[in-house]
Amino acid sequence: MLHFSCDLCGQQLTNRRYVAKMEVYPAFDPDEITEEDLDVDHMQEISEMITEMELTGDEIPDECRPKNFRFDLCTECHQKFLKDPLGRETLRRLNFSEN
């Protein structure tokens, strides 16, 4: 039997759980060449990328691949996630005053 726990608070989940899925991918064309690209010598960077591709067998650089995330949430964390999916409010509360 599978047991699930909330990916935010760690609470054991019952049948009443929520799943949040996210996909992150470049919103630009990673193969597009700009004037800035032409002004810089990228030989070292290209050499490192080729070496990595040879070692891993991957043709697409990792930072250009779509990334998929899946999170199991309890009812309370689900509500928090819906109100602030990027956690900006949480980060704002962590700002300390300048004493």
C-alpha cells in the first residue's frame, strides 16, 4: 500500500490529498544568436558543453530542457499554495528590519 505525505509540511496524507504539477521551460529560443553572443569568445564554454554531451550522451543542455515537478499537498498546504503559489509572501515575511 502506498503512503503519501505532504511535500510542504510532512503530514501523513489520507485519501484527501491534492496534487500540484508545474512545468518550467525556457520562454526564449536557446538556439538564437544575438549580437552580444558574437562579441564574446565562447570557446571554453563550448568545449565544456561538448565534453559534457559526450559523457552523458545528451544532445540538449540541461538548462534548456523542460522540467516537470509534482507535489502532494494536504488540505491546509493546498489552500496556502493556491493563495501564494510562488511563496512570495513567505519570503517577504523573512525580511528582517535594519536594527
